[in-house]
Amino acid sequence: MHIPVDILFSRRGLQDVQLSGDDRVIWAEVENGIGKVYLQSDDKKFLDLSQGISVKGGILYGGGEFDCRGTKVVFCGEKSQLYAVDLKTTATTMLTPAWGKVSSPSISPDGKWVLYVFSDGETDLIAVVPMHAQDWPRQIVKGADFYLQPTWRPDGEWIAWVEWDHPLMPWQGSRVKLGEVGGMQLRLFNETWISGKPGRSAHQPLFSPNGKTLSYLQQNGEWEDLVLYDLKKKEKRILVHGEEYMLSTLDWVQGLRSYGWSYDSKNIFYFRYADAGATLWRVNVRSGKSVQIPTAPFTWLSQISCSSISDTMVWMGSSPSVPKQILKVENGNVETVHSSWDDTIYSPQMALPQKITWKGLDGKDVFGLLYLPEDTTDQKVPLIVEVHGGPTMQRMLSFAAEANLFTSRGYAYLQVNYRGSSGYGAAYRETLKGKWGSLEVDDIYSAAIHLVEKGIVRRGKMALMGNSSGGTTVLNTLRKYPGVFQAAICSYGIGDLIADAKQTHKFEKYYYQFLIGDLDEEKQQFIDRSPIFHIDEIKDPLLLFHGSDDMVVHPSQSQALYDSLVERGIPCSLTIFEQEGHGFRKEETLREYYRAILEFLAHYLLAE
């Protein structure tokens, strides 16, 4: 039985979860393109704290939607304003004017101030605004190109934050800084570099509840360490030495939290990320001994938040068979507070992925997750190869409704974590340096051939599917290996790498120096790897999608691809969705998107 497309529209995009001062659960979610912040009341009802204001962090690719402390919640409005909500009265106050972009609010321990990250597109800084909202916001930390995660020491006299500079991405060289603050108008007296440099990034600073220690995560070469900095002695100690696992995911968004302090400062709860999965651990601060905490059936975990008054904690978890949930752990009992999907979608039809490894064309290991249809007895099945974006993101052991949409219709669905993907160590990720548009293309090809040679899928019945930079890889794979894939779907892909390198937003302005090289010195490499300059090499049917308001990749790039393929008689279709950006959010858009994809794939992969 086919899993209906409608299940994809019943989902709520759970973004973050925290605990209020009295251990009530507060979370941010997106439903049908609208962001909201909810509070679970004492009678288990959900109270909408955003009250009609769409909630969205506006810096990097989002995140950092809200903060809560005591009886106050501060959230980011989609129109670049901060709002404060009093949990006692639910009264809402606008704290900042609609100017620039805002993210990652952090409420001071006394509830009088809010730190937050601000950007006008050219200058980024950490600003501060009084909770009474009667004064204008002011800058408090400035000078670096980017900022993340401002946080307060419990006495309110010190803050910590993350910063980094071009041409690096945060995971390549972010720094943790410590600063002393005070005064009637709250200003920064001094700042101190604590950790982080190129090749040894540091991030996620947190103060212990007793105020004696600053903790943070630091790259140790291949993996990551959890480090403690004694604020009095000014001494550092590695509490958890990461080996064969990461302690965080990449900072593509603001507000990521992969560990948290217990209320009594005796333990830290943290996630280990390895082999596309995640586990929860508790480490004793004094002894350094770590103990794993069972989290079955959840295999992917994120956004942990620990109570300031009890052993209660919350986090988000999912697995290939269980949609993303908000989990509250209280007195040893685990309670599901909220789910990203309706219960009606739980079904034995949900395919479980197999972790697979194969050899790339150069003989090195490549990883992926393979979903197979329920019944593959004595038959080879058509294949969809999904190419993730980033290109340094990854696919993991989380709920994949889209994969099941296809497997229930008889397709095998392969998610390739090609070299350059995160989650498998720094060396695996850094292998892509200078090779984007070539190495990952070969990894995609070798994945498909591996499954053909294993007798799992049918040669001549294979398709590619990718978004954004994943769409670029789709196009380059069609160029290099014509005829291997009988169809491809490319959504808001980057066709002209030269134009994108010149026009892209500030965050990724110099990312191409890592992915390909310096544009001025290696322009030919950009030309060679730009699909737009080699459209004549694409000879296979192509389905294109783009948003009319895409500020990252202009829709004209997809239009140029479409015009060329149609002129040469190559089957091609282009849909430009109005009022959509770099990623589709509206239900009516997604309904048409999946309808067109299913019809396209059925024509080229299922028809004999």
C-alpha cells in the first residue's frame, strides 16, 4: 500500500526545546511555514506564546529562535524583532525595532537584560537591550565577522560567546571568548580569548550553575573534546576526550546545544554522534567517568536542555521508525510532550535503513543509508539516489518520511554521505577540500554501481534527487556520467558557481575557497564545475524546481538550464513556486512538488 503524500503535510518542524524556571516545557516549531513558540501548561495543554507573530531566527540558516529564564521568554520574530513574553500574564512586549536580523537571545540571570546576535548583512555583532524595552539596543561585542551563542554566568558579571572570521566557516576555526560586563547601561569591560583557532574550532560555551567553570567543545584534530575552564585558577581540563565520535553537529544554524550541566554542577549530560547515529551520556565532573543513558528507540538526538532546579531535562529524539519527539525526563520517567507528526502515520510499512559502506573509485570507503521496499523477493528494484546539501551536511538515523514515500511505491532509496559529509570525522569531511564538483560526483556514481553489482537495483532504472548544493551535484553527475541515470530532480540547484561565489550571502562568501579554490586564481576550475557552462553535456530527463523569492540561488539559473534542455529536445520541466525561497514551506507548494516528482519518476523508472 502506498504511503499517501498527505502524511508529509501533517508534520510540524520542531526546532528547539527548553525548560522554564519552574520546569515547564517550552518549544519552537514550524507548521505550514509559520513559526510558533509553545508552552506546555500544568494541565498539559499547549499555550501559543507567539500570539500570531511568526517566529524565526534570522541569522545563518536560522536557529536560535528563543530563550527562557525564570518567568520570561524572549523570541525572534520573522520580521527581525525581539519580543518578550511574561509567563505569568502572557503579555507580549516588543524589545527591538524591525531592523537587520536577530537571533540567539539570552536573558540575564536577573532578568533585566537580553543579549542577542545582530546582523545587517554586512556587520555582525552581539547587542544588548533592556527587558523594560524603554531604551534602544546597543552593541556590546563587535569586531569579528560572525557571532554565536552568547551566554551569561549565573552572577551576571561575565558573559561568553563564539566568534569567527572570514574566510573560515565556524567548524574550521571558531573561537570561544570570555568577557566581563557591568554598569548601569551594561558594557563590556574586557574580553579574553579562551580557546579556538584555525583547525581547532571551539564552540558551545556554557557556565556551570555554580559559576565556577566555563565549559565548551573543542576540536581535537579528528574528533572533539569537552573542556572545562576553571574561572578562578584559569586552568583547562579535558573532561571528555572524543575518539571515534563527535560531540556536536556543524553550526549551519544558531542555537545548537549538544550538552548541558546538571542543576547541582556535578554532572554534564552530552550527546555522542557517530556512524549516522547519536547516544546520550552522563559524565561526572569530578571523576571524569562517563556512563551511557538508554534512549531507545531513539537513534538521533538533539537540543538537550537541563533544569536549573532539578534533575529534569528535555531533548528531541527520533529514529527511522519514530518521528521527531520532544522528550521530557523527570524522576527517571520519559514522557513524550509533543511529536512532529500525527500518530496516524505509524505503520509497519515504514522501511528501516541499512547502513552500507562501499569503495569509491579511488578505493576509499564511502558511507550511506539504504532504504528498500517491503518486498524485493527475486527482483531488482528501481533506485533513487538522494544527494544531501551543504555539501558538508549528512543524512542520519532519523525519521525519513520522504524515503518511505518512495519505498512504499517500489523504489529503493539511497542517502549518500559522500566524502565531505560531516559526522565521520574531520579527515572524511576535509577530503572534499578543492574537490567539490568532482569527488562527491564519483561517490554518487560508485554508490549506484555498487548496488547494481550487488544485484539489488536495476541498471537502467535509476534516478538522482538533490536540493541546493545537492542539486549542483546532481547536475554534475549527469554531465560526467550520461546515461547512467535515467532521470533526475534538481531543486534550487547552483548552476553558475562563479555568479554564486560573487553574489552569495555573507556566511558562505568565502566557502568556495575550501570547496574549489580562490576564484581569481582558479577561475577555470569554477567554469569546469559549473553546470551552466556545460549544459550541452546533460542528456538525461530533468525535473527542475525553484522558489521565486530565492535569495541564495537566483531562479534565473534554473531557467537557463530549462531553456537549453528544451531547445535541444531533452525532456525537462521547470516549476517556479511563487513566494517561496531557498527551500519550500507552504503545503500547496509541497503538494504540487511531490505530485510532479512521483509522476516523473513513475514515467521514467516504473514504465517498462
